[in-house]
Amino acid sequence: QVQLVESGGGLVQAGGSLRLSCAPSGRTFTTYDMGWFRQAPGKEREFVAAISWSGGATYYRDSVKGRFTISRDNAGNTVYLQMNSLKPEDTAVYYCAAGAVQWHTPVIVSTASYPYWGQGTQVTVSS
């Protein structure tokens, strides 16, 4: 059983930056594809970014392209989400997820493709 723990959330002004981290407990996750999702109050959970198990492929939702960067350090067993130029609409609880994902867009962005999830970390961007 893979358990994921997110960290790095907080309160930041618009235009600022945060780096989220996700680390597993209980076992390594180097053979899993990893995703970041977010959920704002009253809204459905939505895809943000994903990275393949090797780190060789990444995918982003359009609204974060050029601002967010997903990366992974398999040696350190950690995946990161660097978030720059943050906007108030980025405010949400951010979740880390792991799974064996077929690398096709409809699959990558679906919550159903990731069986393992963290508890989430709050990101609040003030205007």
C-alpha cells in the first residue's frame, strides 16, 4: 500500500511562488506515474500536472502551462510541483496521486487513473 504525504502549501500573494512536495511512506514509488490535482471549495477535483515514472514525459492543464513545473527525484523518492506567478484562481487543496497510467490525455487527467492519494495541502493565493 502506497501512502503519499504532501507538504509545502501555504498563503502567498498573487505573483508569488510555492513548491509542493510529495513523498511516499511505506514503499518506493519509482515505478509509478505521478499526478497533482486540486480541488477548490464547491468545485470538482481537477487535474493540474502529471509526470511519467521515468520523468521523461510531463503533461499540464492549459491554465498552468508556463507557470507550474512538475519534476521528480527518484533517488530521493519525491515528486515536486513548482508553482510560479500564482493567481487567486489557483487557490485550492492540492493532492498528490500515484498510479500506472496509460500515457494518453483522457487517462492522464482522470482521477480514476490514480489509485493512491495523499491527504492534500492547502494553497491560498491572495489578491
